[in-house]
Amino acid sequence: MNAVTAARFGIEESLLAALPTHLESAPVVGRLRPALAYVAKLAATPDRITPSDAEAVLSAGWFEKPPHDAVSICGRSNLTNRLISGDYFETSGERLAEGGYAGLADLL
């Protein structure tokens, strides 16, 4: 579902595939890399997030609002994905691309 949605927004499938396992070598803008690493760690091991993780994002040139936005998006995405997966809802990347996560509210 995420690959279809990303493709609709012009993100190459190879980039999306590389991010979870090869973030350090994925072709992303330099200051985006620490933000993506922060979100990846937050999604996988939220109990291991430390102030130094947030500092790495801020040191890359982000202000406080973008890291907060990233945390909010990560949390909402994780919750929505678990609700959809856990309840076996049928949805598609096309539906997500057109209506966003808000468009999935009817399913929840």
C-alpha cells in the first residue's frame, strides 16, 4: 500500500525499498537523513529514543516543529496501520493516495 501511495507522489520504488534497511546510503537530501533515522528508531524501538536522537535532528538544521511533526506523523501512521492490519480492512495505495489517512476514517 505505501509503495503505491509513494509512487503516486513521484517517489521511486527503489528509494522506498532502500529506506528501511539502507538509510545511510539511500539517495535522500542530507538534512532529511537524521529525521528519517529518528522516525525509523521511533517506529521500531520507541523506548530507546533519547534526547541525543532529537538533538541530531535539530543539529541537521531542523527547528523544533518539524521533529514534532515527524513524531506526530509516525505515531498516527503506526496507529492507523495497526488498526487496518489488525481488523483486516481491505484498502489500497490508490485510496490512501487520493484521500490520505483521513480518507481511511470510514474504515475505522
